[in-house]
Amino acid sequence: DDIPNDFVERSIAAGATEIHLKYDTCTSDRIQRIHAAGLRSMAWLRGPIGMKDDVTSKYFDVGNEDETMYDVLLRSGVQSICGNRP
């Protein structure tokens, strides 16, 4: 993935109070680093609208969100999820 090693420090320098990570980059280590810095965390999942190219060539899980996917994210320690299914 393209997340720099100093992503927490960069976020703090920018005045952030929380960090939003794409769902497939939410590792327990990253989430722990976010929380240790006193920031909140959120995982976001790609939405299906306007994503025809992504769905056919990049992100085959778009539209396949389910409780298992949410459970894996929550186990990483992330505090909230921005999903596409209520």
C-alpha cells in the first residue's frame, strides 16, 4: 500500500483529530499507532456509484460488504466504519 511510515506524524502536523484508512489498509499495528497518538480512527469502504472500472478491474469486493468484512475491520481496533450498506 502507499501509506507512508510517518502517516500519524503527518496527520498530527496537519492538525487532524482522526485518521481515515481504506478498509484494506487497516492493520492492528496502524490502528494502535493512531490511537496511541490520541487520534480517532475510521475505515472506509469503496462505494459502488461511479466505480464501473474499479469493480471490473481493481476492487472485486465492491458491493460484497457483509458482516464478516465489518467484523474483520472491527477486530483491527478501528473505531468506526464508513460503509455502503446500513
